[in-house]
Amino acid sequence: MQKHNFSAGPCVLPKEVLQKASQALLDFDNGLSLIEISHRSKSFVDVMEQARALALELLGLEGKGYKALFLQGGASMQFLMVAQNLLEKKAAYLNTGTWADKAIKEAKIFDDILEVASSKNANYNYIPKGYDIPEDHDYFHCTSNNTIFGTQMKSFPKSPIPLVCDMSSDIFSRSLDFSQFDLIYAGAQKNMGPAGTTLVVVKEDILGKVSRKIPSMLDYKVHIDKSSMFNTPPVFAVYTSMLTLQWLKDLGGIKAIEKENEKKARLMYSEIDLNPLFKGFAAKEDRSDMNATFTLVNEDLKETFDTMWKEAGISGLNGHRSVGGYRASMYNALSLDSVKALVEVMSELESKA
């Protein structure tokens, strides 16, 4: 039976990527496994260079003063690294969910942080709007997509200060002017590869302006100078991310995948809105194309519905405990057929109820 993987992360990956990555574990370099060879070997250095180049190419940031890095520690490490490298006096944050809240917590280690707006009062089911970004702060931080709550920023403010964005769960999924951001970071395991590496894309001219001494492992400039090879990189995660980025390029890039993602989201939300047995969690204008969150109107149907979607080969549909209900994560590699399979189960439940 075909499996339909709606997991919020680690994410579904293209089958051809999994096949190539699997082969590399057995034989990557003249009979040696990818995870056996030296990370300083030409074979892997070429992988790292290609992965970094593909990231900039797909984002349209080649030749614009940006550097791409593949680091470790997940987005959670970036909560700290951003503040270490950019926060001199004070910074502004938009609080739109659990991960934004965690980023604020880490930044507060260094100084008081201004929350320009928050949707915490409504359990983060909307994106705040109409806030002001102060010009006398070091940077403004936002989270583009909130995996747990199923909300997504559809537009970004014109920031008078460096704009930093956590794009962990919608990186490479939609067309944006990525040059409006001064620093982007994203854990690979949502839309790009397996857990273990984190993409950081940073405009070089915003670095080197804080007075504190930064530990080498937390210093973006050190990682730039060493081409993401300051310490032993997570070779499998970087290689698989490189394969995924190449897969995306071969499809036609971000514009091509955006069209597919829009089709999946329209189908999913149409069923949620038209089927009286379900209701969406996120405000309609802020719904995420990546993570659709919804609940049953009548919880008495939960056992029946859970049995039905599991029997249909659907996996990873349970919602996060902060929201409950269900969460259909529709990352780049999830097919439209998988969304159709879920919608058919939801429709069948309606016919039985």
C-alpha cells in the first residue's frame, strides 16, 4: 500500500532523492560509503560547494553579497546565533508561535527584547498586522511559517533595520523577493532534507558589528571563512539536502513547486471549509500552504476517522498537543495524490455520519 506522509518533520522527501542517498551510503566514492570518507576529500568538498551554490541560486541571491552555510544545531541553535552575531543593544521580534517564542527566550539572554506584536492571546491562530518596527533596534526577527499552528506570513514588512527570518517550515516553497531579508535560517528537516543540518543564508555586510567576543562555533564569520567546514559537517544531511535542491531545480525551481503547493493547499482547505464535520484552526487569511491544522466538530467521530485515515495508508496526521486535532503537512515532496487520498477519507466520513 502506498504511504501518504503528512508528517510535520522530519518531512517527506522525493523518492529519487531517497534512492540516490541510499546508494551513496553503500558506494559514494570508489566503493567507499558517503559516511566513511573524509569530509576534507574533494568528493565531499564538491558536495558542500554545490549545496551552498544551489541554495543561493534557487533563492535568487547569487552575486548579491550573501553567503550560504550548512551548520548544525537546528533552528534552535540559530535562535542563539542570531543574537550572538547581531544583537548589540536591542532587537525587535514578532511573536507568532512556539518557535518564535523560543527565539525570543534565547535573545533575552543578551538583552531585553521588544515584542512588536504577538498572537499568543489567541493561541497563535493568526498573524499580527499593523505593528511598527523601531529604527533604533539592531534587527527585526520573524517566523515565516508556524508549523504547529498552521499560520503563514503572506507578506513581510518593509523593515528599516536588518530583517531576519526563520523559514524552517516553508523554505523553497514559494516565490518571494529573498533579497529583502538580511539573514534567513531553516532547519533542513521540513522541506529540504533529513534532520542534522541547518541552512543559513546571510548578507555579509551585517556581520562584525557587535562588540562582544563570539565563540568560534557560534560566529558566522568563522563559518563563512571556512566554507561551512570549520568542524566536521553532517555529511549525509548536507548531501541529501544537495540532492533535494537539485531535484527542485530540475523541476523548474521555486516558481514551479509553488504552483503545486497552491493546488494542494486549495484542495485541502476546500474540504475543511465545505465538510461540516471539520473546522480549521488558523484564521483564513493567514492559513499556511505547508501545514493545514483542523479539528473535528464532533469528537465522538475521532475513533472512526482515525481508523479510516490509517487504513488508507495516511501517516503523521495527528495535530500538535498545543492545538489538538489534525495537521496535514504538505511540504514540497508531498504529491497532490496524497492530498486527494486524505480528502477522500474526509468526504467518506461525511457520507457515513
